[in-house]
Amino acid sequence: MSRRWAIGLVVLAGAALCVALILAAGLSPADRPNWEPVFGGIPLAVDSTGALTTDDFVVLPSRTFVVGYDNARMDPLWVSYSVTAPVQSGSGRSRPWKTDARTTARVSDDDFKYTEGDYDRGHMAPKAAMYRSYGQSAVDDTYTLTNACPQRHAFNDGVWGDLEDLVREEYSVALDEVWVVCGPVFDDSNRRAVLVKDRAHANLPQKPVEVPDAFYCILVDLVDGAPRALAFLIDHGEGYSRVNAKTRLSTFLVSIDRLEQLTGLDFFWSLDDAIEDPLESAPAMRMW
């Protein structure tokens, strides 16, 4: 814990900036008196030795979510947000996607245009959930390209959409608040081959955003002040299914420790070890 607390100090200034930006945007303390940017500390990107990775990694606060962005891959490594009981119905108005000027990658809409495969600009902080909990201004922020990963349409509209629907339609209503952190998983040995093949097409962007091999999502809920979690690892090849969505999603449950191994991220590092260790060491036995 001491090592992680030490390197965590590097990002505390970013967390303070998140709070200041959120409050300045109109989410007053009276509206959300206990709100913080993320649950359990901003996820840390670490290498195999546990050292903090900072060269290409930047924390980008928004009004209702926070992004940990990798300028080299041109993908968010994680996006964290929370959902509460909806204050309105609907999904808000769509917006044009926009470049995030806070990054060195400066990804544009053209960088998501692939000649092979049917790819969406997949929201990590989802439009509909942000609208129902926070309103249209939150929706506008979700259309920043640092909040998107290339997702095959069948995945985005299929199993990933099912997971977003479950959080928005069931968990946000039944539970006081659900914290979410999600993002991509990369298999570097496989990914290099795919990018080389894709670059053979003359009309592909010179700097294509990397296509993830899988995606993860962690949900956290507090029960009498104690956290419980559901952690999912879903291969990008998954798509539509006639199986009940909740039953199907249960087959993707893994431990948070497993996700940390695959992503190189350290989640919930600010929790006491007596809480963090059991939370992360084993998959949930069942869905909520």
C-alpha cells in the first residue's frame, strides 16, 4: 500500500482539478454533497515493476466522468463515472464527435475510419446514462473522442449495449449509486499484426486508433458502507445473442486482479488493504 500511496500523490492534483471543474460546471455540493471523481482512487497505469507510467498517459477530467488517456495508443485506458437514480427519461441529443485539444494525439473523427470491419465510435461513459443522471451538458462531454474506443458494431450494439442497459435501467434504479470504471484490453502481439495489415490500405488514416482485443468493466456498489464489485472481461469478438442478457453477462465475470494483470492498471489503490484485497481477489459469485 505504501508504494501505491506514494505514486498516487502524482495524480492527486488531477483529482482536485476534476472536483473544481465539476463544481464550476454547475453540479453544486447541494446536489451531490458526497460526489468524488472516481471510487477508490484514480486508476494508476503501472509497468511490470510497479513503476508509474507517465510518458504517454494523461488524466482528463470532464464534468461528470474522468478519462485516463494513452496518447500512444490513442485510446482511453480507463473511464470512470457513476450513475444514480434517473432524474429524467430519454437519452439526450446526439452531438458531432470532437477532438480533445488537451492531448498530444489530437485524434480526429477521420482517425476512426477503418476500411475493414464495421466499427463504431464506442462511448465509454455512455450517452444515455449520463443524460438520465446529469442532463444534456453531460451528454455533450461524452462526444469527445478521448471518451471513445473503436468497437465493432455488433459488440457495441450487442453485449456491451446489454451491459450499459443493465446499469442504466436496473442498477441505477435499484441501488443508491453505482460506480463504473471501464476501458479496453490490448494483446500487443496480436495488435501489431492487425495494424500492419490495416495500413496496407491507402485510404486508412496515417495514425489509426488502436482496435482493442477485449473490453473490461467494473461496477462497484456500497452496501452498508462496504463495497462489492462485479468485474467483466468481454472479448471484442462477442456480439448479439438470444440468451437472456443478465445470464449471458454472468459468464464474463472475472476477478479485478485478473483485469489488473491484463491492463497494467492498479484499481482502488486508495482503499485499505483489508477492504481492497477481498474485493479484488476473486470473481463475484453471481450477478446482483
